[in-house]
Amino acid sequence: MKTATVILVLAGTASIGFVGWRVHAMRKQTVNHFAVVGDASSSYTGGCASVVGAAEEVVRVSQVSRGSTLTVLMTGDTQSANEPRELARYLVPASRKIIEDRHANERRQSEILRDIATKCHAVSPASISPVFMGVREAIASLRAQGCGSGSHCELQVATDLEENVEPAFKAALDSRGGTRGSLVRSFGEKLKNDGIEVVFCGLAATGGGPRDSLRRTVNRRNRRDSRREDRLQQVWSSVFTNRDSVRFEPFCPSWSDPDLSREAVFGGYKTRR
């Protein structure tokens, strides 16, 4: 009888301990958040296809957890005082427990991607490329949501990297008296990306420099070659606290959904009137 009582007590203690451990583990569980920044400048030829493709990489491939969000921003223009515009923020479907849940998640994912395509397609092209401000805003947004050391958050930036608004950044990219050290000093501090993987995609998707509203090249001085592409990557890497978590891809992933019309995603940004 005593043995049975001891066993029951031990079993009850173990159960309580397990429940307490699960509650503690759930409280300690890190929620991963994600962001996509699209380059709305007319020099970048990736268009909405790259923005939606980068978003799909997040919702279908990345380490999505329960409560994960996806924030989509587009670089700004003179009307927004160069500040980026937030297109939308989504709660990313995460459950994969049963087949029905997976199918529901896939439908919700497709809805999110279609909504991004629609909103992106309504964006007017800009003659400037304030990419740094877009990246800085996205990093700040992710950190405000709790991303930091130990997180597995991610920022995808669809751009050709040709920043042409920040004077110090332009000088560093063009090697006209600007250095990476002076670049960081001009901004006060580096972008804190601990716990945030930063992926720049679209380096090769460029029209050769800034363009005006009629898509005419307005600056032919900075011709693209391998040395300039190396310089672009070196300068951009230098502005982050964790350079090991920054990588560059020549093109952004393409959206895998064949049912969306070509105009909705691959038509780029709308023509400015």
C-alpha cells in the first residue's frame, strides 16, 4: 500500500514538474519575425516579382514560429521625405500539425502573397533610391518586435544596392573621398542585426543607374563592373554589427505560383503619370 502511495506521489510530482517545464519553455520560446524591403527606384529592374518572391521565401521556407509576423516596406521618394512606406504587416501561418492545417496554411500564404503583389503593383516608381533608410527602418521594426541575440529573424531586401540619397553612402560607394569608417561615423552607429539575418537579393537586376520618370538613365558615371559590385557588397556589409549574418544574392527568388497573372506580379511598378 505504501509502495503504491509513493508511486502515485512520484507520478503526480513528475506530472506537475512536466507541466511547469512546458509552461516555462513556452514562455521562453523565441518568436521569429520577418521583413521585406522592396526597392521602388526605377533603376532596379526586379520589380514586384522580386518583392513577392522574397516574401514567399519567408512564409514558406524560413523558420516561422507561432506569432511570427511579416512586414513589407517599399523605399520612399521625395513625397515621403525619403522615408520608406509600409505596405502591410501580416501574421504568418505557422501550424503544420495535420494535413487540413497545412492546406489552410498554404491557402493563407497564397492570399498574403497575392495581397503583396496587388499593393506592390500600385507603387509608383521613384527616381531616387533611399535604400539605407528602408533597411534601417526595417531593422528597427524587427528589433521593436523582440528580435535580438538568440532570435532567428530575417530581413530580405530586394534591391540593386545603388543607394543615391545619403551623401556619405554615395561617397563610399563611389570611392570619392568616402570611407567605410567615415560612413559609419556619419550615421552615429552601425545597424544592430544580432539575431537578424539580412539577405540582399537583386544585385544583378539593375538598369545601370538612377532613372527619371521616363526611365531614362540620369547618371552614366557609375558603370557596373565586377569591382563596383564588390565595392557595393563591402560598403553595405560594413554598416552592420554582425557582418557574418549578411549575404548577397544576384537575383531574388521568383514566386512559384503559376496561376497569378503576369501583369499582377511581373509588370513591375505602375507607370507614373
